[in-house]
Amino acid sequence: MTERETENETEHEIDQRHFRDVLGHFPTGVTVVTSSGQEGPVGITIGSFTSVSLDPPLVAWLPTRDSGTWAQIREQGHFCVNVLAHDQDWLSNKMAGTGDDKFAEVEFEEGPTGAPRLKGAVAWLDCEIEAVHEAGDHDIVVGRVKHLEVADSEAPPLIFHRGKYRTVS
Ligand SMILES: Cc1cc2nc3c(=O)[nH]c(=O)nc-3n(C[C@H](O)[C@H](O)[C@H](O)COP(=O)(O)O)c2cc1C
């Protein structure tokens, strides 16, 4: 794309594929946000997780407004952020699916808020929903951290970059 085309885009409308492609150059870690739903555990793969504030301890993540899993997490009022390890790309794919059986063959323990802590994750952060802000087609979910733990400080994390899973060496 030429400089001129890029200028034209900002003057009019940003092409969604171009938006995704450019943003895909920013690497993220991969988390699964879980909660205890009405009919069993629920989970969703989230790359938009970030720390927000140290005092009070706040974190945030951004689900699409029409996510069924987010609606269930919101109802519960609490969630656990599971930071995935390098060998959990299968779990990321599973929790990014739309099936009802996301937790089939997934090992977990109940954390202190009741939300599942996934086995093999690098770290867990158990949170209560502090605030929800609308932002375009997504919500910004701010969570107050209640408990947090590193499960395996040696395990390399899972990274998502330009549409591929990677890790750090
Ligand atoms: C690596 C990765 C990161 C993702 N990050 C987000 C994210 O930050 N926000 C979001 O809404 N969806 C994200 N997704 C997509 C959701 O996981 C996916 O749409 C999921 O199926 C929604 O679940 P639901 O249909 O049960 O609500 C990501 C998917 C992958 C594979």
C-alpha cells in the first residue's frame, strides 16, 4: 500500500482486513478468561489482556459485545485470567471455538472465586468485575485482582503474532 492510499483510507474508511493486518504486527500473549457459568465452566481466548493499575490492582481485557461467553462471565461478576504456556495452542484454539463442549478433556481446578484455573497455565489472576466500558463493537472489562499466582515461572508463554502462535526463546 502506498503512502497516498494510506492517507486516503484515514480520510474515508479504514479497510478491516488492513486494520487486522497492521494490528497483527503487534505481538500479544494469549490468555483464556474463565468463569463458573450457570451450566458449568465457561472460557474464551483473549489476546487483549493488559495490566491497568497497581493501586488498586486492576487489569483489563476486551471481548466483542456479542460474545455469548462474555455475557455469561458478566452475569457471574468474576473471572480468572489464565496465561497460556507455549504448548497450549490447542487450548487457545479450543476456547476460541464456538462449541458447547469447550471444557471437554480440559483439566482445571476451581480457584478462590470459583472460576476455573486451567492446568498447565503459566499464571492465574482471579478477579471481580470492577467496571465495563463500551468501546465500539467491543467492551473494555476492568477487573479488580483478588488473588494471583505464578504456576510455573520456567514455562515459556504462548505468543500470537501475525496470525501465528510463537513463543519466546
Ligand atoms: C489468539 C487469540 C486471541 C483472541 N483475542 C480476542 C480478544 O481479545 N477479544 C475477543 O473478543 N476475541 C478474541 N479472540 C476470539 C475469541 O476467542 C472467539 O471469538 C471466541 O470464539 C468467542 O467465544 P464465544 O463465541 O463463546 O463468545 C481471540 C482468538 C484467538 C485465537
